[in-house]
Amino acid sequence: MEESTSPSSPFLSPQGKKGATGNTQGARHVDRLRWRCRRGVLELDLVLLAFLERRYPDLSSGEKMAFDKLLEIPDELLLAYVRGNQTPPENELKRIVTEIRK
């Protein structure tokens, strides 16, 4: 008997079931990113989730790594970057923040 879980469930473990599609691991990664985009600040939730859904699939691997790194930043600083009140010190983060702000 196969257990059914929602693919967007934040509680899926990295060792979860193998799916019927060949890109299950990539889908799980995006699901984890979606969960990480949910922050303590609604404005960040909306901006980051919209970016993930609309723009993330078309990013280069370097840009995807920068987005992942950006999600490690505390909410207050990340919000300042997204609003344009501060600029990230690293060029890769500057570029991804610029993309998010478009």
C-alpha cells in the first residue's frame, strides 16, 4: 500500500519515497525552498514565494545557489535588501536581490 503525501508538504524528508517522475529530487528541492521562503514577515513571504514560482526555474545554477544562500539571511536584513534600504556585500547576492526586486 502506497502512502500519499502532498508534494508541497514541508514535512517531506529528503529520504522520501521515489516518485514516478524522474525529477523527484528536483521537485523536493523546490518544495524545501518553498518552505524556506515562508518567513516571519508577510512581505518577505509574498515576494520570495512569487519569485520562486515565476522566476526560479529559469535561473542559472549560480543564481539558484545565490538564492539558496540569500534564504540563510535573517529576516530583518533580508527585508532591508529586498526593500533597497541596504545592499548585500557580495556581488552574487546583489544580482539575485536585483532580480527579486524586478
